[in-house]
Amino acid sequence: MDWAVYLVGAAMILTGALGVILLRNPVHCALMLVFTMFGIFLEFINQGADFLAAVQIIVYAGAVVILFLFVIMFLGVDRKEAIGAERLRFQRPLAILLGLVALVEILALSRVDHWVSGAPAQSGALKGAGSNVAKLGQSLYTGYLLPFEMTAALLVIAVVAAVVMSRRHQPSAGEMSPAAQKELRESHQSALSASDPSLAGRLEAPSE
Amino acid sequence: MNVPSAWYLILAAVLFGIGATGLLVRRNVLVMFMCIELMLNAVNLTFVTFARMLNDVGGQVDVFFVLVVAAAEVVVGLSIIVAMFRRRAAATADDIHGLKG
Amino acid sequence: MIQPLHLLGFLGQASPASSSGCTIAPGGFRVDGFCTDPGSLHIPVAYRSIIPVLVLTIGALVMLALSAVLPKRARPGLWPALTALVGAFSLAGAVWQWYDLGTAGAAQPTIGGQIFYDRFSVLFLILISIAVIFGALSADSYLRREGLDGIEAYILMLMSAIGAMLMAQSGSLIMLFLGLEIMSIALYVMAAYHRRRTQSGEAGLKYFILGSFSSALFLYGVALIYGATGSVEFGLIGNFLTGNVIANNGVLLGGMALVIVGLGFKVAAVPFHYWTPDVYQGSPTPFTGYMAAVAKAAGFAGLFRVLTQALGTQQANWRPIIWLMAVLTLGIGSVMAIAQKDLKRMMAYSSISQAGYVLVGLQAASATGTSGALFYLFTYIFVIVGTFAVIGLLQGRGEARSDLGVIRGLGRRQPLLAGVMLVFLLAQAGVPFTSGFLAKFYVIQAAVQRGQYWLAVIAMLAAAIAAFFYLRIALLMYSSDPAEPGPLPVDVPPADAGVLTLGLEPIASLDLETTLVIDPPSRGPVPVPLAVGAVLAVSAAFTIAAGVSSFAIDFAKQATTLF
């Protein structure tokens, strides 16, 4: 049973990951990413990390990928990428070399059976009495209290960043010198009339 | 029969490698960003596996912080991408308006 | 049974000395040597150890709340003044911590072992507080000139400072990672802050993608170290590695290498420096100075902590890596800087080569090397923030120019400003009677003490090469002929723009809101706002004072608590 879940999860993870890096359409890539997330979910369940598995699905499949899809649709880039164009010359051999190195490394590692050499249960035992959630919670509010509190800073940054980046800037009259305003207006007019003469009059009376 | 833990770790390593390779090969920023998410997921799987092998709750708690950071990173990254590439959309909208006269 | 959170040890020092005699009850946890019972949420919090972080956090939140109640167009200059005030309080807190700690030696982990309260971290807290004050003061006039003023930039600055402080104090790899991300994510936004400049957006995007990549590498390294040692806390990792010899240490070494790569990216060490020139060039100029000062200092603080406190037993393995990085960074930084035509790009390569000297101090893995590196980092922030403040003044509206021609004839037009710039340039070149000379001297001395004569020779050669381009800028300032400026390079994308695409080119629309106003600097003297003038005066004075007296190196020596 263990093996079956592992193999299904691994197949989903690898299919999804290869899909993300090989498919041309960003929407398909995002859907493949969901596939990988579900594979990770299975592997978490298989290892007894029930709570993290749930969080994994809620945060990644429920929020992150949706955000990706939203941005893809918003920008209207749901079309094929012109692959091959604008590629740095040495990048593909470099990437292939890197991939080969990683493969050899993994094969070498798979022959080693000494992944874990650390002292066990240094911040508290995972097995034993009590639920997974209770143990995580207690550790989070004791040993990891400070990092937990400081994630608040991360969320403040995310809010401020979203406001800064998505707000449209409206220069008020006070921000620009009269000369700059005049110059700006003229440059717009010349640019507009160059592109389409019928538009030239539209910026004559700016709203200030 | 239980799956040896090394299998999970190798799976995570392969996933991490795929993500890193994808980041270097692809040129679409959104897809590059997805590749970073793949790498972070590989790290999560590694943490959970080590936590089980060490019988240590710390590894699972670490995954929390990776999740929070990943979520914040997505918000900030996508807002930078939107701010950068929205100009094109604005220009397109103007063109449509201009054609109507 | 869940007990309420006890705020024991309020402004009192936690005493983890009893950690050795503590055995964890089944289902309980070990926290600072205290053993919690199963279900207990009892943790002593030593608030005195996080005063600057608390001050900055509360300050940022109060400012956000104020911005909601104050009228939309509040007094210009209110937010930078408040930010500088918050920075000053944080500085005062850090100075108090310095005296509170006294000379009593070794680092003590507090608050669940997540941070250290020692003089090493307090030096960085002082440094980062000063960088916040200087950053806020020098950004104000720039942001107003570009029509970008508002509270957001200052909130991001305070937040990135919080991240940097947590990195400097970090007692575990997870705290280090979280600090790194808090700092970096805020800096990504600051790089992209000039919304109407295409270059700024590209800088932010490039910084973001490559920064996230390096964070992922760092994090995988953390996971591997965790597997190999069973903990993410520096103290426990160090103890484990002292007490146990790992027969197959491939996982540990892999983790160490990935952690070095991740932090090497943040400090812009070669070969992880590719982002630096583009990001430094594209970011708003005062933010570039702030970024160069804070990110570098915090990144090095993290490297020192990981490599000496957690992996001190692995010196034989990491010293050659850092040695190689130092040589490459020194060489490539100095040589590439000569070829640059853009001032900001040139300063980016210059800052890369400066990181090389700190790496020389780091790889010595000795008290001398560490205090040299600390002295280097502490004096460098005054130089780099000052340099970018001067460049920001000269560029003209919309960052119209930043080529070398912009500085030509400055000595004739504005002798005082040129004199200040000259001090900064000489300090970076390492001329005697400036802080830069002593800084280079101390790190090279540390290399010589470890018998690394070749490294010392390479460092001196790199200094000689670098002196060439600093002096070239200096000569340009005092050249007599302010030649007719050529056609202005208007919003030219960086050399390899278009590497990151969405399949469509970002183009400036004809829409009034998004158009960048480009106004080249006038031929006459540029006005120097009072705040920027104060920053420049203090920086120049400190740079000379630290070069002729020994107070700064004494400060750095007392902060060397890692050995």
C-alpha cells in the first residue's frame, strides 16, 4: 500500500514537473503545477504529515496557482511562447550540462544510504502520544515563537508591495513644475499627432 | 512493506533538479517563477522526510515557514510582473479607443 | 493542559546556562535549555535582545496607522523624518544593548534558540540603524523629484531593515532564511519602485527571479544540513559536529555548499554576481546605496554566523571555497569596473570587488580576519550610501543621465560636493588617511597572519587595479573642460534587456500617468537639499575620522565575539 501511494505520488510529481518546464502554454504549465502539488500532498500523507498535507493543498493549489492563472489571464499571455527566440547562446548547453551534473549526483547519492546522520528528536519527538497538529502547534509557539511572529513582517511587505506595484500613479499639479507640465503636454501632443493626427486635439485641455 | 526514506529524498532531489533546469531553460517569467515553486516544493518534501527519519518535529515546523515565504513571494513577484507588463495592456486599450475615434 | 504564555524574563537576561542538565520529558520540548512540559506554551522571552527589531516594527506599524488617518497629501518630508526618527530610536536601543552586554564574551542564544544576543550582532544592528537613517534622508529629495513620494517606500525600507537585523542576530538557519526573505522581498519592490522607468521594473524583476532562485538553493542547503545534523540551530549543529564525526559527510557538504551559494548571491560575490550591475543600475539611486549597504552587511553577517558558529569544525572544507570566491571576486570586480561607462554600473562592479576584501577576512577564519571584515563592512556603508547620494543628486529628473560625463567639471561647479565625492572615491580606492585604507590593511594582515601570502598579493594587486578607475572618476571631476554634453541616452534598456519576457515587449504607453519625465541636469550647480547635505557631511567626516583614529577598529575588535 505504501509503495502504491508512493509510486502514484512520484508519477504525479514528475509528470507535473516535466509538464511545467516542457509545455509551451503558460496556462498548461500552471495546471501541471497543480498536478505536482497533489503528488506532494500524497507523499506528505504517506509520511504521516497530515496537517502539512492539508495546508499544502490549501495554500498552493488553492491560492498560489489560482493567483498564477489570474495573472496569466489578466495579462493575456495565455499563448505559446516563441521558444528559441531571444535565447542566450550559451544557455542551453549550460542548462543541459547542469542537468547532467545533477543526474550523476543523484545517481551517486542513491547508492549512498547515509542521508540522515543527525541526532534524533532535537526539538521534540514527532512520534508518540498526541496528535500531529498539537505537536506542531506547541513547537511553533515555543521554540519557533520569534520566527512565527516575524512572518507578520513578511505579510506587511506583501500588502505594501501589492499596493505600490498595482496603483496607478497620478501626478498632481503640485508634483510637477509648470514648465515640466507644459513640456510633458507638448511631448504628448507631438507623439500623438505623429501617430494619429485625429487625436492631436485631445490633450489640449488637461484636467488639473 | 514500507518505502525506504531514501526514495523520497531522491524524488525530492529530482524535482529540485527539474525546477532548477527549467528556470535556466525557460524565458517566460511566469513559468520561471513556477519553476521556483517546484524547487520550494522539493525542499518541503525533503524537510518532511528528514523530520520522519529523525523523529523530530522541527522539520515539519520548518515547512510552515517555507509555505509562508512562498506565499508572500508569489504576491510580490506577481505584482512586480503585473506592474511591468500592464503597460502593454494599457497601450492596447488606448489603440482600441483611438480607432473608434 | 495549555498554559498562558508567560512573559518571563521581561527585560531580563535569559539564563540558558542550565541547558546541559536538561532532559526533555516525553512529549515536551527543549527551549533555551528550559524543558517545557507536554502541552505547555511556556517560553522565556528576553525582550532586551530584540529592542531594535521591536522599535522598527512598531515604528513601521504606527506610521502605517498614521498614514490612514492623516490627510492624503500630508506635509512633504513627514515620512522620511519619521523614518529617520524611528531609525534613531533603534540606533539608541542598539547602543544601549552594546553597553548592556559589556565585554562578557560568548554568544547566548535566546528566544527559543532562534537569535543570538552578542556584540557581533549589535554591531550590525547599529550599522543597519544608521543605514536606515541615511537611506531615509537621502531618498526624500530624490523621491520628490521623481514624483514618487509617499509612505510606502519608507515602510519597505524599515521592513527590509528588520529582515537584515534578524539575519545578523539569527541563531538558527530558519531564522536566517526568514530574515533573508523579509529583507530581500522588500528590496525587490524597492528596486522596481520607479514605476515609470522601464529599467527600474526590469531591475526589480531580474532581482526577484534570481533572488528567489538563490533563496531556493539556500533553503535546500538548509534542509540537507538539517538531515545531516538533526537541527537547524547553529549552537546544536556546532555541538553535534564537535561531538560526532560523520563518516559519510556528502549530505552535510552539499548543504554547506548550497548555503554558501545562497548567501554569496546576496553579498554579490563572483560567480554569483550577475544580477548586480543590472539591478544597481536600474534601481532608484538612493535605494541602490541603501541596498548595497544593508544587503551586503546582512549577507556577510549570515555567512559569518553559519560558517563559524555552526560549521566551525568544517573549516578545512569551506575555507578553500571562500578563498576561491575571494580571488574571483577581487579580480573580476576590479577588472570589469574599468570597462564601464555608466557611473552606477561602475559602482556596482566596485561594490563587487569590495565584497572580495570582506571574503578575504572571512576565509582567514580568525579573530583578526573577523574584526577586519567587521571594520570593512561598518565603514563601507558610509562610503557607499554617500557615493550613491551624490550620483542621485547629479542625475537630473527621471535619472536622465548617469554616464561618466555627468560628473565632469564638478570640481569647478561645486567644489564642496566634489570634495565630498573625492573622499568617498579615495576611501574606496584605499588611499591612506581614509577608512578604506585601514579596512584593506586589516583584512590583508589577517591573510598574512594565516600565511596566505598569495592571497595578500592578489588583494593588493586588485586594489592597485581598482585605484585606476577611482582616480579616473576623480580626475574627471577636476578636468577643466565641461565639454558639451552629447546626445542624451534616454531610457536605454540595459545591455541584455529582453532576456526575461512574457512574449511581449514592455513598452511605454502614451498615457499621461505612465510617462516618465526626463529632465537632464542643468549645466549649473545642482541644489543640495539639507538632508542629503547632512548625510554627506557626516559620511565624509566619519570616513576620514575612521581612517586617522583607532576608535572604529577598537569597536570592531570588541564586536568580534565569534572566536
